Amino acid sequence: MSVEYFEEQRREMIAAIRLIADHLAAQVGKTALDDRILRAMAKVPRHEFVPVEVQPYAYLNRPLPIGFDKTISQPFIVALMTDLLELRPEDTVLEIGTGLGYQAAILAELAGRVFSIEVIEELAQHAKRRLGRQGYTNIELRIANGYHGWAEHAPFDKVIVTAAPDLIPPPLLRQLKPGGKMVIPAGLPESQQLLLVEKDSSGRTRTKEILPVRFSQLEGAESG
């Protein structure tokens, strides 16, 4: 498949994201997604962050398997979760669940520093190579249990979690700066909700349900 083929697929992906966002505007409380996010997703080669056997399907709006019973989220969910963070160029972001690195690449296009944790060593090593090939220098990876966050680099302006605990992990709440935002799926497998958590200047948190989702369980949550 040619470079031109994938470029056309990316354009179609962006058009599909716009349509879905418009359809779900009332539910998610946004009339449109930030153009900066769509530009980032138009730039980042999603097909470089999936296994070669599923590359032809990389730009369809569906999750895809990446090995180890894990998936890469569908493009609309990546766009929505990123949009909810309201990233700024100076932000430091914590990502839980690197996978093969696609979400980290999108974050790195929009924020200053990205600290990303992956519990599965093989996935983390693949992600490091893929991100390196794309030239990203503002992403730091760690192989660890993401439930506990990354205290050495806390607090974070924004936190994004790509696997679902039953309840929001207290360490992640503690590592979120006052004024910060966290986007996280949470709940039992059959009743997960995508949540937006905002911490005010006094440290109090407010949680808003965005829409029903289905994510893999957050590794280590049961031992947190």
C-alpha cells in the first residue's frame, strides 16, 4: 500500500470523526472537536502504530487488535478523549496504557511533555521503537503498573487513561494538578462510562459522565 493510499485513508478518517462528533454533539456536550486535534490526527500515521496485518484497516473507525488481548481505540474515541483534556503546548501529560504508542503520539503533537506507562513490556518496547521512528523526543516511556501513576514526575496538568478500572485510582487523582483534567473510562465491564474529572484550585474534584464505552480492564487495578 502506497503513501498516497494511507494519506487518502487519513482524510476519510477525519471526515468520519467530524460526522460522528456532529451526531453525538448533544450527548458529549460539544458542538465540534478542536481543529488542532484533527490536524494532529491527520498528520500522525496511525498505520505505523498497528501490527502490519491490520494496517489496511488502520483508519477505519473501529478498535483494532495490537496483541496481548489489547486493542488500539477507534479514532473517534482517541479524538474525543484528547479533546476533553483541552491540551495546551506547555502541558505535562500522564498517559496510562501506552499500547503501541498512537495516543502518545497524538498527545506529543499537542502538549509539551508526555509520560506514558505500559504494563506489558513487549508492547512498551514496540511503542518505543515506533515513536522513535516518527522522531518524537518529548515522550518518556516506563514499564510499570499504571494504576499507581508516576509519582516522580507528578503533578501532571492532564491525565489520560486508556484502560478501565472499576473506580478511579486514588494515586492518579493525587498526581493531578489543581486546575487539571483527567479523562478515564471506569466501571464494571458491562457498564463502563467515559469520565471527565476536573480538579479545582482548592483540590476538590468534579466528575462528569460523557458516554458509555467498552475498554480493557486496567491491569493492576484489583491490587491497587
